Amino acid sequence: MRIGLFTDTYFPQVSGVATSIETLRDALVEQGHEVYIFTTTDPKVDKHEDEPNIYRFSSMPYFGIIRDRRFTFRGFIQAVDIARELNLEIVHTQTEFSLGLMGKFVARQLDIPVIHTYHTMYEDYTHYIARGMLIKPGAVGPIVKSFMKGMDGVIAPSQLVKNTLQRYGVTDIPMPVIPTGVALPKISSDNIDLRAQFGYTADQPVILSLGRLAYEKNIALTISAFSELLQTMPDARLVIAGDGQARKTLEEQVHDLDLEDKVKFVGMVDHNQVYDYYRMANVFVSSSDSETQGLTFIEAMAADRPFVAIHSPYLDNLVDSPAIGTLVDDYDDFLAAIEHYLKTPNTAEDSAIRHEKLKNVDARTFASRVLDFYHEIEEDFHQKPIERKGGQELNDDEISYIKRILRNPFRRN
């Protein structure tokens, strides 16, 4: 099958969405399919660099607010020409912004089906866009519903996402819940001993926080809990891997608590070294209450490490044993769970439980489920009467969507 994945976010940008897309692409290619990435230019990628099956379109930082996210401003006709030459059979959009619109346009011009994966709970992120002046949380639902108009199907990575989309009024298209899979990490070829590199002993208790340093990730709570943990476990250490808008504030918190010799900020981690970071730690910790997919939790399991996190519909379905992790609702339980894992060694039985759980969320299973959905949508699409297919014109909902996401947030009228 010839598949086009359209995304504003792709490597070298580091995010859960980029990882999810690469995982899907690699697993589909492994199964013998042709997958093409349509994405944005990136200042870290030389325009002359050879990237097989990746097509980049001129872009700029999105409103200058989210520095590593970009917005394509031209290339729609070029994308149609490329897609036609590739003879794409289906378009799979991964964003509601510029490349999402491009994907819908391409599918309509080629008269092929288009499906979408809804990755991000935007109600938790609207403050990033023009400081909340462009899109308010209450406007997210109507905007998302407008974008979904004309889609042939949508993938929800979790039941929470599906429930949210249904609350927005997206109820008239197929919407399976397909958890995002993870390509099981491998030991890096460099065989890095991070404990030795950071000056930690083999039996020293180490906590890992890994992910984008954004305010909604609530990493400040992890730091606060760690500061209390030191009262009973003074040799414990906290490693914070990742980067983002909240880093400076978090570093100030560490300074104010006089923890600079016990908390290490390592910045963005190379994708090939992620496994080493999980293996270095005794436990992976997340104090975010806005997770809808949780790729990091599955990565922790794949690296044979337990995790501590906040309850969410997605994690409630994932965690069915203390060997996998502990979910909490309050601060005291959060602190107690971290301490428990630091004091309790891994066992062969724990490892076996994690390994069995991974079989349901690995990359191959993920790709097979997505592919089954592709075939279902493709069959339904080609059975539609011609007048029910997308046609060439934008509908009123799509026009409204474009106007709302592109309007000037400082305009007074």
C-alpha cells in the first residue's frame, strides 16, 4: 500500500508525535508498504540533505511562540503533484494545522481517502498560542469538529481522546481506539554507562523524569517530592532529561531548594540513547496530569523499569500490576510510590509481567491495527456514490476552520 503521512512535527524535532509517526512508518515499511512523509522544513536539516521518501515544504516557526513547531505557508499544488506521481492510495494526517490542511487538499484532489490521528488535547495547550489570545479552551471543540469535517476516519490513541472528540461532536465517522505502539528500544551501540558518566554508584537510587519541559507536565511537583524524599534517602538523585519553555523556571526551583548537586538537567536526549537513560534509573516518574498516550511509560516498560504517574483513562487501562507502575491521585501517595520503587529491587517475575504487557503495544501490533483500519476505510470509500465523495470545494466548516486558526489575534473587531 502507498501511504502519505502528513505532519507539522517530525525529526529532528523531538516530541511524542514525531516518535509515533516514525514508529508507524518503520513498522509499515517492515511489513512491505511504501510510506512517504510530507512535513515542514527545519533549520536543523540542510535543504540539500538526501532524505529518502521525506518531502519538506517551506515553513516558519508557528506564531513564534512554540519555537520548535513550524507552519507551512506554501506548496499545496506541489504536494498534489508529488502525491500523484507517487500514486498515493491513502492520506493519513497527524496534525490539525498546515500539513493537516495540505493532506486533506491532496486527498480531495486525488480522490483518495483521508484519515486523521488526533494526538494533542489542545484544551491544555491553548495558552502557548499567542498567549491564549488566539484560541480559548472553549473554542477548541468547534475548531476540531470543523477540521474533522470531510475526514473518512479518525484514530483515537486512547479512550480519553475518543471521549473528548465525541464531546466535541465528532460522532459521524469511524473512530477506533488504537494505542500508539513503541519500537522496543535497543542498547545503544556506544554502550554508554550513564551512571559512571554522572558520577553515580551502581546501587545509588536514581529517579528519571524524561520528556518535554512544559508547564503542563507539572515537573515542579516531581522536584518538590524529590526534595522531601531526600530526608529519608539522602543518596537519591533526580535526572531530568528534555528541554522546553519551563526549563528555566524548574532550574530556579532547584536552585531555591539548594538541590543543584542532586538534580541533573541533561537537556534533550538523543533518540538512540533513550534506552540507556531508562536503564540508568530505578524508576521513571511523571507528574503530568494531561497524558493521552504516554509513549514514555511504554518505553520505560520496554527498558524493564517501573513508573509512577498520575491516574488517567489511558494509564488506568495500561497499569494492572505494581510491576508495571503505580498510579496516584495525591502528593503523599506520589512520594510513597517513588520511595517504594527505589527501595524494592526488580525481580525476574516483574520483568516477565512487563514483557507480556508489551506484546499488546509493540510497533508491529500498532501498525497492523492501523493497516486494518486503512483497508476498512479504503473499501468504504470506494463503495461511496461519487456525489458523496469529497469533491473539490471547501465546505463551510472547513472555511470557518481556516479563518479561525489564521486570524490575527490582535485585531480588535
